[in-house]
Amino acid sequence: MVDEVKLEVCSSLEKGSLGVCHVKRFWEKSARITKGVSFDKKYEWNLDLIIIDKLNLGIEEAIQKVFEFTFSFEKFEKWILDKNGGSISPDRINEINSLIIRSINRQKDDQTIQGLKTASPLNGDAMKFWNDNGYIILKEAVSKEECLAAEKAVWEFLEMDSSNPRTWYKSHPKRQGIMVQLFDHPALAATRENALIRNAFEQLWGNSNLIVSHDRVSFNPPENSEWQFPGPGMHWDTSIALPIPLGLQGLLYLTDTEAEQGAFTCVPGFHNKIEDWLQNLEQGTDPRAQDFEKLGAVPIAAERGDFVLWHHALPHGSRPNKMERPRIVQYIKWYPPDYKDIRKWI
């Protein structure tokens, strides 16, 4: 394994046959990392996310394909093309390239909440709840019909029968615990582009120029004698090095979900006290290994079509499903193309 060797790869502006910026650099650096070569990651992750999300690629799947096509960039580009139905429009290519260039130049987006195209969905009371608790539920954000279509897509992808509990625990190559690597489906695309959800993200970011993540879904069946909840339990998806910047995450309930049905769980208001909490931990204590139930973890029950949006400084996770029906959700978040978080991971 090679340590601290400079990784020399092409510029993000170099294009392959697709004509898309940063794709070749993403492939080159990812392929070479497998050989233990290090590189300066500063300002890179946001560029990776732009191409992953705007080209309809799942994060895990994209990394897997890089490793599969380590010696063939042409095959990697062909896989991307196939993922997009055989063609990528010039308008979309231009949009992606503009986002990449803007991020490289670190230009600040000058669009603010005052420039939103539609009314802000969070009123005064909702904003107070958000500021106090660090999460908000957008009731009936997505229609029941759209959610049922997305739920059906999950059942079909997993080759399970919603009316037959014996099928709910069968293995599937794209299922890892409760996480399901399903990214591409018209029903998921429809819910992902929901206007109300996007407007809520715009309002909280104070920015109407956002990208939607191309994220996965989750299937959490009831526990039984042969299947126990595998996690993830309470965690953060961000570094907890201080200060923690604004970061937003969200999930859409595709099924009615009771509190003990494996519901999304968080510690309300923790974003307001995490700094004091971290500074008062005993030296040598692992912040990520604490008893979050004692810190006030609360399961958030909601109905099909409700969307939960939360500040990433909140400890959050799922929980064991003690009820009779699976909990099915879709992860969705919108973020600015220039968003950077280069803190050390703690």
C-alpha cells in the first residue's frame, strides 16, 4: 500500500465522450484510491455529488462500477449512458457543466429566499418549531397515489408480496439491512421532484438553486424470532467537529408509520445544544457511542405522504419495528451545488 503519494489525475474540466465535466476525474481518482494513493479531497465531494445526482447515479453503485471498470473509462461512460436510457440531452450536459464550473470557482449563489418562485411553505409557527426542534413534518407533502406507486415499486424491486409476511425477509442482492439500493424508477423520480418538498428546502437553505439527491429507499419489516433489526441506530451522517454548519436531510413516508413501527427517530432540539454537550463530555469519550435514548430520542410517527425534514446536527436513525407492517421510506434531500463541508471527520 502506497502512503502519502500525490495523486495526479486529470482536471475536473476535462471531458470524455459524454461531454460532461468531472466524470473522468471522478473515475481516475476513485480507481487509483484502490491502490492506496492519497489525494487532497478539499472541494471534491461536492463535485462528485453533482455528477452522481444529476446523472441519476446511486452513490454506492457508482463507486462499485468505478472498481469494476478500473481499467476502462469507456466502459464506465457506457454504463452511465445506459443508466440514462442511452442518451443525455445537451441541455442537461450544459447544466451539469455549469454547476461544476461554478463550484470550482467557488462563486456564491446570489439567489436568496426573497427570490423563490413560489410561496414559502413554512409559516411563523412552523419556523419556530423548526428552530426549537431541528426537524419539521410537512403533512401531506406528496399525494397518497404517488406514494402508493413508489411503495409498489419497492415491493416489485424486492420481489416480495405485500400481503404475504413470509416473503418480507427474503434476501436480495440490493438489500443491505433495511437499506435498499433502488434509485431508478419513474415513481421515485416523481416523488423526488415534489414542489412542496423542494420549496421547504429552498426556504431553509435561503437558496432556490438546488440539486436533488439521487438517493435510495428503506424497507424495515417487523422483528420476529428469525429477523432482528440490524440498524442503523442513532447516528450522525456528518462530522461533529465544531462548528457544525447547516445541513438538511429528509425522508418521505411511503406507508403509514406508527411510533413503534421502526419510525424515524431523532433527538429534538439537539442542534441547539450539541456544542455544549460535546465540550462537556469526559475526555476520551466517544460521542457516537452514547445512549441517545437517555438524551431524549423520540420516534416520529407520520402518515403516507408526510415528509420529515431535519437538521443534520440531530442524532437520528431508525428503530426496531414492533408492529405488524413494514415501514417503507424514500430518502430525499435538496442541496446547493456550491455546498462545502471540509471539516475533519470526528
